[in-house]
Amino acid sequence: MKKLSIIKSLVVLLSLTMTSSVMAYQNGSMKDNDSRKMQTQVASGQKMKVQGTVISRDNNNLILRDTTGSEVNIQLSGSTKIEEKKSNPFRGSKKYSTDQVIRGLFLEVEGRGGSSGDLIAEKIKFSTDSQRVAVSINSQVVPVENRLGTAETRLTEAEQNAQRLSGQLDELVQVANLASGGAAAAQKAADEAIEGVNKTNERISSLDDYEEKNATTVNFKVGSAVLTPEAKTMLDEIAAQAKTERAFVLEVRGFASSDGSTNLNDRLSERRSAAVVRYLAQQHQIPLRRIVLPFGYGEAIPVADNGTREGRIQNRRVEVKMLVNRGLTSPVNVNRAVSSGGTSQR
């Protein structure tokens, strides 16, 4: 019986060790859950002109998303002309290389449809302001992507470790049954350990599942990206709550009303989202790794009618959502065997 007790202790110890290894992911990872967008197909030889934001690039292939949410596949070639979209008619346009076409860049593309439904770019134009915004976006998103790659590697290692522990538990069950006639007791201990493995695996699979805990919307004056005292008070409240949470991220999205041109409103919405991020980082020391890549949607996704004054006031806004990771905040509870004293533990 003493030998059986030692084996049962080893089984429970392995279960606790495996659970602790998963708890080490409290600094965790996050994944952006991109919704599938409608793809625009271009007929072969069809001439087309499109405006939008570069959301990804793979060598000479771009994906461009316009303000309606539709996506177009763009192909660059050696004959593609890339130049500045200038506002001053009395000077020449700057010339750019294909390497300067990066994610987050708002640009205008002219070209013809290829055989695979892509748009073969003949001419590309973008403004200096748009280029500055894109460089700023990439300076923030690349470090986040690097951290995600590291986190995914750690998750893979944790899953492999869980599988290895599961196999070891099976071996220990067999040893316990051969060592004594207490097969039922050993099986019960093994079932508890396997329950811990299953619950841990469930937790690992939910590491990219986020729950909205709080949200706030701050509004701006016409043509302004300056935070009002009321807006700062609302941001103070959500920042205070965020500091009490674990494994949280903040999603920041900027918008504009229909006042002014589309290009102006795109830049204005970017400035508004940047103002919110700057306030949270400077005034409340919210780490930038806790802030999902901010973005300005311009006039897109209005919450009210732009045809009325009240509607335009509501559309001049920045939405801030606090999301908490389910997998990193939910404890792993495993039922324990009934002790000799007659009470069960959890």
C-alpha cells in the first residue's frame, strides 16, 4: 500500500506540474481575428481606378481595401509608375520605388485586369501625409507581430508537453495496477490527472478568445483631433479599470463625419485615434503592447445620419474597447479524490 501511495502522489504531481507550465503564459499572446472581406475580381483587360488602404503585401502582390470594405488584389510590375499625389501644381511630383509601398498606405491605383482577376498596376499615387501615417503604423505593428510569433511558438511547445505528460500518465496507471490490487484507486487518480490535461488543453485553445469588458466613445469638434475635458474624463475611467485587469488589450478606432473631403476625413480620423493612444500612453502609462493597432476609418461605419447636425456630432468620434483574454484569466479547476476524512477538495 505504501508503494501504491507513492505512485498516486507521482500522478498528481505530474498533473500539477503540467498545469503550472500553462499558467506561465500569463504574459500571453493575442491574435487579430480578421473577418473575411468580399474580394473584387477585375475582368481581363478591364481598365480600373481604385482607392484604398494597403492591408498586406507579399513581394509584388498587394491587397487593397477600399472604404466599403471590399478588397482588390494588386500586382506590381517593373513598369509600374509610382509617384507623389501632390497638392502643389507648381512643382514636380516625387518618384517612389516599389519598396516604399507598405502596409497602412492609402493610395490610388490605375491599371488593367489580369488573367487571374487581379489588377495589374500601371500607375500608383499617394500623398506624403499618407506615407507618414503608414510608416507610423508599421513601426508599431511589426514589434507586435514579432511578439505574436514568439507566443505561438510557446503555445506549440506547451501542447507538445501536454501530450507527453498524457503518455506518462498512462504508463503510471499501468505500473500502479501491477504493483497492487488497488487498480480502482490508481485509475481514479489517473482520471483526475487526465481531467487536468483536458482542461489545460481547453485553456490553451482559448488563448485567442477575447471578451469585451468595457467600452467608451469620445467625441470631437468639427475638424479637430484635440481631446475635450469630457473626453479625457472618459478615458481616465477606462484606463483605471484596465489597470485592474490581467491579459487585457485596448482597441482604438477613429471616425469622422461627412464634413470635408474623403482624404481629409481619413487623415482626421487617424489623428483622432492617435490622440487617444497618446493620452493613454502618456497620462496613464498604458504599454503600447496593450493597444491593438489603432486605425482611422474616415467617414466609414457611421453610427448616425450624416444628413443631420446631431448625427454628424455623433460620428466625429473615437471608440475604445477593453478586451480581456479568456484563456489567460480563467482558472483551471480539477476535482480531487475524496480524502480519508470524507471531504472532497477542488
